[in-house]
Amino acid sequence: MSDRSHRDAADAVYAQLLTRVGEGKPERRLDATRRAVEVLGDPQKAYPIIHITGTNGKTSTSRIAESILRAYGLRTGLLTSPHLERFNERILIDGEPIDDEALARNWEEITPYLELVDAELEAAGRARLTFFEAVTALGFACFADAPIDVAVVEVGMGGEWDSTNVGDGTVAVFTPISLDHMAQLGNTVAEIARTKAGIIKDGATVVTARQTPEAMRELQAAAAQHGASVISQPAQFDVTSTSVAVGGQLVDVRGVAGAYDGLALPLYGDHQAQNAAVAIAAVEAFIGGGEHALTYDLVAEGIAGATSPGRLQLIGTEPTVIVDAAHNPSGAATLRAALERFFDFDEVAVVLGVLKDKDAHGIIDALGPVATQLIVTQSHSERARASEDLAEDVYEWTHEHVDEADDLGEAIEAARAWALEGEKRAVVVTGSITLVGEAMTLAGERGWKSTRPGDGEGDE
């Protein structure tokens, strides 16, 4: 088959998955996914797993940990969600999105088994496998087929009943826990932490970022119940220093086994330094000590190679266009702090689109101090909040003028035109991962490079 045929086959996989109930409406069950992997021969048992949950920072922490593991010489699998531009991004093999041929082949091989489980569920009067349940089974099967030495698996939502929890993580990792997905996970931080603590398995090692007291109590209780040891920030590891550097930052980390000073992290934001510290501790816990322990050089190599697409990522210059996947108030506050510390913009146009189930008011409150101009828009997701409705709410909340464009491309072009009218202006596109993914696709299609007169348009 040609590359084009392989790509069409991979795109067809995603199209078939989309016929299932979407990941925004998860089933609170684990037995369906457990049955799916069981009939597939339990591929998730073919390799050890580092399992990562939390509210914000899961994907970045997962990607940094995976990069360190590759630097160590291990062949890795990385399962994250959602994707930004193509479905293949969710399943990485050795640092690269799974190729189209392997994705389509694995899907073809597992489909009859998934359909068997669908039939069993429907015969029992239950919903067939959801999108995310099927994706989880596919990801684990792809890893076994590769094969890999270790999988880094990001929870989709919560933990206890999340589909990925059919895998037994030898290391259970917790990024900071706060309020999000409250309709599914609970109305308090303690309730949410209790659900996320469900990924802790017997005898595992728990690695956790700094948590609120109520969240930490839940994690410690679950760890005690399962005989799991706990490595926590700041007691066992921490970020000791950060400084702004070209292309990112220099970070000093006190790890579990040693100090790693002067790490060149090519990601912006104090939160990314925190994510790096958690990732280092997670890999230290996985590798262990002795003669096989991590070395400074391996950690430095892994940190230097880390990427986090869609997180404070530059997608256009002249004017500067940055995307960030902040989709809750905590993420928006982190974005604001990073813009204030790591960038030197005098004025910023924020292009914002949120999903219906998100705290738009909280996001607006967090971003208000840095938004000179605000343009609300929407992605093509069926979960996207209508831009017209959002604009009305924002005016009611702030009593300030807000521009609205239901087309993302028009919204960004308007923001870019505004930015070009002044010096040290920038455009930030944020509010949902789906919006950021569409913005990245538009950047590639429209070539948002230099548009100032005399700047050599068209030059490489």
C-alpha cells in the first residue's frame, strides 16, 4: 500500500471510533474494558506501566517521563489524550506517533474481539464499548505489538473507573489535584482525589506532586490500603531553582536519588519545572537505585528532548501567536503566570473558546489581567460552547467589550491584525484542547510566519 493508502486506512480507524459514545461521556465502569483486554490476551500485562493522573499537567509530565525513559535506553509506549491534530498522536512508540500502517493493522486485528464484547454488553442490556474504552484496548494492543519495554499511560478522566485502570501501574503518579470534571468526579477536592487514588495498586510506588491537605489525605489512605510506598513533594523531591533561558528555562531539581542542577528544559512556565520534577521522581522510582540508577547525563538528555505540543507553543511569528491548552481555571491561572514571567509582551489578544462543561467564568477571571483584547470563538467539537452565548456571558461577568467570531480562523486573523498594529503585541489561543488543535492545523495551512511589509514573505 502507498503512504496515502496507509493514511486513509488510519483515518478510517478514527472515523470508526467516532461512531461510539464520545470520551466526554464516559461510562463509570471498568469491567467492559477489562473484558475487552481479556479477550485480546491481556496485552497490558506484557510490559510494566507508569500510570499518571491528576487535574493539570498530566500530559506534560507523561511526555517528560517518557523522554527520560528513552534517554535511559528503553523502548517506550506513551498513551495520552486527547489528540491535537491527528489521532495517531495518542499512541506513541519510542517517542513518535504510531505509524499509519501499524495503527490500521492493529485495529483490524482487534476489531472482531471488540465486536464480540459489544455483543455481550448489548445482550446484557448495556451500552457497547465507548470511544475511550476502545481506544484504551487499541493502545495496549499496539504497545504489545511494537513491542515496548515500558508504557507511560495517562488517565483519561479520574482514575478508579477510567478505562486505563485495567493496567496495573508499578508507579502511580499524581500531578496537582484540583476541581475539574465535577459532574463526573465529585464536588470537592477530596472526592476527586479519592477517585483518582483508584489507580494505586497493591505494592505500587506512589509519586505525588505537592497537594492540598485534603487531597494528600486521600492519597495516603489509598496507599496504606494497598501497601504502597509514597514519594511526595517537597519531602522527597522538589524544584530548588528556576531561571528563564532562551527557548525555555534552566531548572535545578532535588531528586529522590540525587541532585540534577542546570537542566535545560525547553518548555515555558514554572508549572513545567514542577512537571519535570515529578517526572524525574517517577522515573527514579521505576528504575530504582544501585548500578542501574539514573545518572545526571541521562536525566539532562531526557529533559532536553522533552516536548509538550499545545502547551505554550509558538505557532506563528510576526505577530507572535501562542497556543496553550488551558481548559480550567487552574490551567488558565498557570498560563497567565507563565505569560507574565517568561514573555515580554506589552499587550495580548486572547482568543478563547471553551467546552460546555467547563468553568468559563473561572477561566475568564484567571486570564483577565493579561487580556488586552478578548475574542471569543468556538471549535468544531460537539461539546463546544457557542461563541455567541459565551460572549453574552463574558459581557455580563466583566461589563467590558468582547469581540465574537464563531469561526476560529476569523477570530485568529482579527487578533493577528490587531497585534500587527502595535509593538510587543501577541496573540494567545486557549480555552480547550480541541480549539488549540484546530489552531495548530490552521497555522500549518495558512503559514503564519511574517506578514509585516518588507519582512520577506515566502522566504524559508
